[in-house]
Amino acid sequence: MVDLSKKRNGRKINVLYPAGGNKNVLRSVNGIKLKSGTGRNGKYITVQETNGQIRSLTLSKVVSSLS
């Protein structure tokens, strides 16, 4: 699996992430990576989904990278 924090900004990503951030049900997140960083809870990336929503994803919760 590619470390998503090292992937360049503006690249397309397709990952699985827990629905609501903490459930055992996974949802697919498709979009463009806007930025990455390190907060007090660990590394994260910010993604703009294809429908226009902007989401912040914690990398420790990303289950699988599909691309």
C-alpha cells in the first residue's frame, strides 16, 4: 500500500474508510488529494470528493488503498 501522505497533492485517490469514522462498515472515498499533515491524533489527508465535499481522513483508519 502506498503511503497516502507522500502522494502528491492534486492526484486522484480511491480508498476505503470507516463510515462515520469509527464503524465497521466501510465506504469508498473517491476524489482528489488536497493536502496532508500531522495533527495531534496522527497523520491525515484532506480529500475533495467527486461530489464536491471536502473530507479529512486519518491515515491510521484508512483500511485499503485501491489505486
